[in-house]
Amino acid sequence: MTIAFIVQRYGLEINGGAELHCRWVAEHMRTHMPVEVLTSCAFDYITWRNHYPEGEELINGIRVRRFPVSRPRSPEKFGRLQNRILEHEHREQDELAWLEEEGPTSPKLIHFIRKNQAAYDYFIFFSYRYYHSYWGIHAVPAKSILVPTAEHDPVIHLKIFRDLFRMPRAFVYNSEEERVMIQSLSRNEHVPGLVVGVGTEVPSSYAADRFRQKHGVDGPYLIYTGRIDQNKGCPHLFDHFLRFKRETGSAVKLVLIGSTVLKIPAHPDVRYLGFLSEEDKFDALSGAEVLVMPSFYESLSMVTLEAWALGRPVLANAKCEVLKGQCLRSNGGLYYENYAEFREALKLLLSSERLRAALGDNGRAYYNANYTWDIVEHKYLKIMNDLGAAR
Amino acid sequence: MDSPKPIGATQAASVEIDYDRVNVAEIMARIQKAAAEAPAELSAANEPREAATSSFSPASASPRTAPPAPPPTDWNPEPQGAKQTIKKILRKLMRPFFPVIRLLALPIHEELRATIKSLHETNVRLDNLYRLLQMQSVEFDRKIDLAGERMDLGDLRLDHLEGRLKDLDKSMEYIRLLHNLDHNLVLELTKLKVEADTLKSKVRILEKDQELTLRRERALEEQALK
């Protein structure tokens, strides 16, 4: 059995959620069957301009075939088209024009899939909203498996996607909430699907003291790791945290890890450490009292899973259904919808070491039961075996 | 069951937790209850501070440094007491310069007149546009009525067509019955023909039997006479 993973970008230096997810799954599935990756030559996700050379290369033992992007995205035109389809009456043609501008527009990739469909048993498409998934699934619906990585994004309501969700042979969902959302939108209950998600690479050793010494962090701290931007709810986190400090006089600090596009508030208890290595990140996570996830949109928060893998509790934004659902299913974290709930939940977490430990243990058990690589690989194999048996 | 112990200045809401079987939904229900009750307790202590520091956005950062706005007062345009006297003196002193001031204010006056004229013309244009809009609205209503009439006519035609369709359905039913009748008639006629053929065969056999009997009779008579 040979499978092809199709994703918008691919490379060791690409850390985007779906792209990293795809690379990890491909690298793990390689131990079970021959795997190839079909992708574009793009690196920049704003313009999809060709960056890598067209052709084949080996990345961590996987053959990667790159196809050129015929037309880079014009952000202005894309914004205009998106505005039209989201805010005005429009036709299906407008949605397809938007999709073409969304990119990465690579007709050669689609042509390759159509021409070589006999060489692969299954095509696993990542990210529903891009050109490669839409036209790729149209080219080989009978062999396609879709990993939608969908969030509560307004474009998911477009008609072209409602139709698309009824086409693949199977779905690999990231969370139960994602499955419910896609099924309620497209009524595609007849398409088989499993909630799988993704495993995570937890280093064999990690040390909170090493992190504290290296970065000069003392006392209890909350941690946020990830992109620091508006969409991730970081302004709310800053606001809530500073207000919490003023109202309660707590000595807790906030440690921020990741690249930022926002101005970090100048406060002695807010420590921004920039982009850290994986080792430093896990060291930091292991020493944190709580991981705070203020994001409004997540299809699967890898950082949350990493915190649970280390036995740390989570305080998540309840407006993100996926995070709230994971907290409830795992009993591994609390959540908040507004500042008052943030304050009460954080006060409770900081005041009870036993509660933090109990939530962390539950989170770890949830991670071990659902998100270790053995389980993830087994689920992917099960989907393909079930499809093979149904043929 | 155990209650969390507060550490330092952080006072947690009194939430009882079964640490052996932590249930996040239950804890959250209690937290939400505590959060809903808390604003009343906190508002008195935090209100002045909250107003200045509740948001991190730059737009809301400015109130942190700005002094609180004074309470609204009634504005009195007329100066009172000493102010009125000073105003009178100033007016007396400036009286010789009034023609010069008027001369200086002439271009502004002209400009004001031009602006007023322009505003008047704009008003006239607006009135004309409003009249035009009303006329078009009337025309639009008329067209809507016409379209409504056409729709009524279309409905009538549709009713007529539906009546014809019902007739057609009835005719089709009659034709189906006639077909059945034809079929049954053909069947019965075929049966009768088969029966007639059988009877004819029987008659032929009986004739042959009779002929044989006659021949035997004749032969027996000849033998008897001999």
C-alpha cells in the first residue's frame, strides 16, 4: 500500500499547524508503508511565492515532490474577494474565484494526482480550505482521505466546502467538536471518519530548574506558548492577567514563548522570552503552574496536548469549543468565558496544588489514551484497512 | 473531599473538590456561580481602579493618565458681576474701532452670504431630488401593481392548466380501463375459438363413428340374409 500526503507547504523549517501535523504523521506512517508527500514550492503562506525548487527531494527519508505555484496570491485582491463572499450575496463562481486566489494555485500538482492516481492507494489531503485539497479531492474522490483541520472560520460556511465535505472516502478529524461542526454543516454522516488528532514528541528528559536558571525566572508562573497575536486571544490574556494581579495581589508571573506581532505589556511580571528551542519549551512547560490557552479558534491545540503529556493543568478559553470540549473530556483543565471566570478559575488553580496535580494527572491519562503516536498510527491504519475491506 | 487552601494574597472561592475523581464540569459550575456572585463584592473595592486599567488596548490606555472628567454644570453665557462691568468698559473703548472691525469682517460676511446661497441651492436641489424620488416611487408602485396583476393572470392560467391536467389524468384512467377491457375481450374470444375447434373435432369423430356403425350394420344385415 502506497499513500500520498498532500499539503500546502512542506519542509523542516515550516512550523505552521497543519504543515507540521502533516509532516509528523507522514514520518510516523513511513514505518508502516511507502509514503510520499506532494506539495507546492511555496514557503511564504501569505503570497505562496515559489521558494523551493520544483522536483523531488528526500526529507527525513520521505520523497517529497514539489510542484510550482502558477500564480502567487495578491493579498489585496484576496482580501477584496473574501470580503465579497463573506459579506455579500454571491454565486458559486465567486467562491471558486476566491479559492483560486486563496491558493496555493498549482495546476501541475492536480494534474499529477489525476494522472498518477493508480500509483497510490490513498491520497491524504491536509487543510480543507486550500486549492490543493478542493481540486485534489475532485480529481480522486474515491481514493481521498481528508484531514480538514477546520476551525470556526467564516469560510467554512461557503457552499463549495459543504459540497466538498461529502466527497472524500473518509475523514480524519482532529477533535469531536470539529466532527460535529463539519457534519452539521454538510450533513455528511455517510462519510466514515475517526477523531484522531496528532501525537506529540515529548523529550525523554526535561527540567524546570534548568529553564529557571537559564532565563532567570523565579516563583510560580503561568505559561503561554505559541504565536502571540490577536487571533490567539493574547490581548485578552494580557488584560485578564494584569487585572488579576491588581485585584488579587498574586505573585504569579506570566511567561510568553513564541514569535509576536503584538506589543507585550511592560510589566515586571510579564516575561516575554521569544522563540525558544523545543528543549527549552518543554523545560518551561514542565515548571509552569498552569498553561493558559486564550485562543478563540483551534482545531487541535498541540501545546495543550504537550502540557498534558507533562502532567500540567490547562486554563483555556471556553469560547473555543475544541479547548472546552477537551478540558471536559479529559478533566485536565478549567476554562473561562470572561474575566470573572478567569479570576475565579485561576485563583482556584493557584491556591490548590492538589487540584493542579489531579488535573495534570487526568490530562496525562487523556493524552496517553488518545494522543500517543502508537494510537494515532493505529487509527490511520484502521481507517485505511476499513476502506480497503469495504472496496 | 477537601477545600483548597489559599496561598498568599490569592483567595480562592470556596469550592469543594473530590481530588480522587476530579470533575471539571462540576468545578466549572461552581466557579461560574462564584464569578456571577463576585462582581457585587468586588465592585465597591475595584471600581475606580477598574475604570482606569480594565483594558490593555492603546485606546483605553489613555484614561490611566487622564484626570477624571469634572461633573457636568449648567453653562451660563451671560457674564456675572465684575465681568459684566469689564465687558461694558471694553465695549466703550472699542466703539471708535467698530467701523474698522466691520470693514475687516466684510469678506467673511460675503463668504457667509455665498455659503448661505450655496446651501439654499443645495436645499432646492434636494427638494427636486425628493420630488423625483417620489415620482419614481409612484412609478415603482405602479410597476409593482402591474407585476401583481400579471402574477394574478399567471395564477389564473396556472389554475386553468391545473384543471386541464386533472381532465388529462381522468382521460388517462379511462384509456387504461379500455385497454384492460380490450385485453379481456381478446382473451375470452380466444377461449371461445379454442372451444369451438374442440367441438368441431368431436363432431368429426362422432360422424366417423356413425359411419363405421352403419357399415357394420350393413355387413351384419348381409350376413343375416345369407
